[in-house]
Amino acid sequence: MRYELVKLANLSGNEASVYSIWLVDNQTTSYDRFLNENINSFKSELSDINNRLYVIGKKTGAREHFFTPGEGNLGDGICALCDSPKKKLRLYCIRYGTLILIVGGGGEKNVKKLQENKKLKDENYFLRTISAQIAQRIKNKEIWYSENKMDFEGNLIFNDDQDD
């Protein structure tokens, strides 16, 4: 599968850059796919999530208390965007401090462990793969942070066949 990190200009601002994954085969971002999959069942929650991302980019940055950490492997930055504890929609992200956030996909969390729900597991493990690939490219100096540390620069196009 081919994909690319793309900055979401409408959500990014002076406090943080918000990225998503452009899925070449689907001609959409993982975040837009998440929105489309959940619009009928979770309209108000999606509005809350979108507003939270807007606030992160424009006003506050990706503060730790907005997220549930430890949704992936140790050190990979995988987290879930927190909403109200009573809400059921889960959006997985990769957080790079307070300045860069990559939003992926997710879905309804109606199970205790994400591994019990194929959709949540697939979305989460896809972000784990992306996180590992970004880390390797940073190590190899193929990706680097911009001077102000708010953007990724370099080779942001991935092909699973090449990065295995």
C-alpha cells in the first residue's frame, strides 16, 4: 500500500501541525475516511473531535491531557484522542510532543481491548507501522523536523513493499 503524510491546513495553526495519512489507493486521508465511516452514527462526537483538533492546531498545541497514552508500543507515540469518558468513538493518533500530531483512523470502542475489535486493531496497528517507519527515516535522515520543529520535511511518501 502506498501512502503519504499530508498536513491538514484547516486544522493546523501556530500551536501545532496536524497531519493525516493520504491513502493513495483510496484517494482520501485516513482522517476523512474515519469521518465518513462514522458520520451517520456519531455526528455530534465527530463535531467534538474536529473542534478539539482545531483547538490543538490553533490555540493550545497537542497537550498531553487531551490524549490517552500507551495505545501502542512503548515509545511509539500512539495515543487516542480523548473526548468525554461517556463517548464511544476512538480516534488513534501519533503525537510528537505538543507541536506535531498525526491523526489516523478509528471507530466505535465497544470492547474492553482494541484487539477484540478488528477495525480498531487494524487502525491502531497501521499507525504503529507508520510510527516505526517514520522513526527509521528520522534515524536515516530521510525525514527531519523543520527549523521551528512544527513540520516534517523530507521523504513523506511510503510504500509498504519498500519499507518492510
